[in-house]
Amino acid sequence: MQNVIIHDSNGIPLHLFEKSQFSKWLDNQDSFIKNWLDQSEYKGQGLALIPSKEGQLDTAIFVSDDLSQFFACADLAKSLPAKTFLLQADAAHQLNAAIAFGLASYRFEKYKTITQGQAKLALADANTVEQAQKFIAAATLVRDMINTPASDMMPQHMSLAMSELATEFNAQFSEIIGDDLLTQNYPTIHAVGRASCHAPRLLDMHWGDTSHPKVTLVGKGVCFDSGGLDLKPGSAMRNMKKDMGGAAHVLGLARLIMSHNLPINLRVLVPSVENAVSDNAFRPGDVLTTRHGLTVEIDNTDAEGRLVLCDALSEANNDEPELIIDFATLTGACRVALGTELPGFFANDQATANALMLASERSQDPVWQLPLHQAYKDMLKSDIADMVNSVPTPFGGAITAALYLEAFVNKGTPWVHFDVMAWNNRNLPGRPVGGEAMGIRAVFDMLASRYQ
């Protein structure tokens, strides 16, 4: 995707107004502009393109009820012609407008020839451009990874994406591959990924000053989920390239943290696998011993995400971080509860949850807390092991999945678990159909407020 947010003082003026501001502006315009808007039946809402007296595009105006809404003017990216427009707006609105414009300009171009140009938004303030580009780059990374077909986003490809990010920000990257997962005691990651010809991996990245507070991110990296032996129906399998969305989210969030140079000792763990079907696939009824030492009876091989996450969460405990945050496309139950566009999260520390909800409001990046209802733990009991990986009832499925993960986080360690869709089912301003970053601006806002 081309860079559509640029630092420049030249371009066709693009004025952003709220209705009261537009009225004052219009009063000061000459009769030509007033007549043009009148004859074109402009109603003082949305976009209007105004020519010069010679017929050249001279000015663009956009009127909104509330410019403080994050995506208020995002659709401009699709409505404006492929020219450079110089943003004219109050300083308070410029950063959000630039980020929203960039997000709305997103196009996944890897496999499709696109000849149509795009409008560019110029800003005179270089710092605002730099800030906007950081947020756009993070969301673009998330979207590109999720949109990439599984044929080109298997564990080895995810490893390359993470190592390239590490190189860009001078971080340390390492990985454990294939049977080495067994020798180094990551048995559930290996069990889920062993049926694929693409060897399972645990990807590990460290960044920042070791004297700074330690924050660890964990992302579910199931590059494709067939369901395993509990095979999904075709309709449910169609978009399972997005089942690595949690991994994409933590890499996008890591990009935000590192590009802003937050004073954090950051670690990112991504268990990367394909849940495939073969003669050595793990089976319903098998009992696996996790890295944590807990034994897990497999009720359903399609509940594989929590299996790869539990070994990674167990590893995350080793450094005794101040905070662990995981992202996963974990349950359809969370989508039933909140819909596809509102990511749910669970937290074992209410102060952290409260801070996250406040950050969500500030950043206009909606997330919603769901309860870690401890009474449902009984549903995870097994007759022959310490616990099952999935409960047979459809009720409370997002909660029981979160409770399963909580068992692998050391008591006293603040932990947040995000259950996200990672996909837009419909076109919304700034959010095209396809892979989507959900909640990472909110989490970044919380971290920046806490550690800046």
C-alpha cells in the first residue's frame, strides 16, 4: 500500500468543519463559491468539491456533526480524487483525521493488480505525520498478515515476519522448531502442530532495556485451523486463515510500542502452528501433559488455540512480568455475546481492566470486559486428567476458555486475555472487509499512560 499520509505544505486545501464552523466560513466566501454550493445543492453535510473559475479543482470541504469521532472523515479517502490534499483542520482533530484517512486507504495488493490511484493527505506538521504513520503501519501489519492466505502465512512465514520486525527495531529474535519443542518442554504446541508438514514453532522476541518494567505479549498463531480430527464444516473453515489473528495483533502492538520507544522491557511469544489432519494428529480423548505440568484431556481438537497458548503462557511466567496480555481468535461464543465488531477481554486484575476500559474510551478503540466467572471452573473438570480443553455445553464458552487459560498464569501476575474476531464482515468507515486490528490502540494507550 502506498504511503497516503505525507509531510507537505502544498496541495488542494481540504477544510474539515463542524456545522457551526462551516456557517462562519461560508459567510466569508465570495459569491462564486456560495453560488456553486447552492447550485450543486450542497446541504452543509459531507463532502463538496469546489472548482476555480478556470474549472480546476480548487478547494474541498467536509462537514461533520462531530469531528471528534475517530472515523468521522475516514470515508474521504474513498471519495476524493487521486490528488494531494492539504489538510486544514483544528490541531485537535488532525492526528485522528490522518490516522482514519490512512486506515480507510488500506488496500491488500499482494495478489491483485490495482491501477487506480489514491488521494493523498498532506499535513504541514511533521510530528503529526510521523505519529499517524506509526499507527497506520501497525494496523497495516495486522491486516496484511491476516489477509495473507495460509499458503503464504504458515509458521515459517510468520517467523520471517517476526524476525524482520525484530531487525527493524533492533530486538532479539529466536525460535524453537519441530521436535525441539518436545525436548524443551512445549508439548501442547507440538501436539497441535505435529500433523502439518509445516513444523510448529514457538517464536520469541525481546526488546527494550532490561531495567524497565517487563510486559509480555502472547499471540495465538494458528496459521490455518481445519478443526483437526473434529473437522470443521466447509463454511466454518472458509476464513480460517485468520486464526493467526492473535499473533498478528501482538506484532502490531509490539510495533506500536517499539516505534514509540515506550520504556518497557518487552517480550513477545507466538506459538505458531497449523491444525491439520494426518495419521499423527492428536485425537479426542487423548491426554496431554502441558509445560505447566497440568494434564489436559482433549474433548475437542477444534479447541486447539487454548492448547498452544497454555504452553506459551506458562513460559511467559518465567520472567515474572508485571503484565501478561494475550490476543486470540479463540471462541465463537464471544462473537455471539458481543458481535463481530466488539472485542471482549478478561482480566484477573480489576485495576488493569478499569485502566483498559478508560483507555478504550480515550482512544475510541472499543473493547468490553467479560467476567472470569469462577463458578464455571467446575465445567472444566475431567474424570481422568486435571482438566478438559473444552466443555460440551455451548453456554459460556468464552468464559470457560478464559478460565482454562487462567490456570496457566501464575497467581498474582496481572493478566489480560483478548478474544477477538480479527476480521471485518462489512465495510465501515476506515475499516474495509477483511483482516482487522481490534483493541491494539486501546492497549497501547493504557500502556503509554502507565509507563510513559
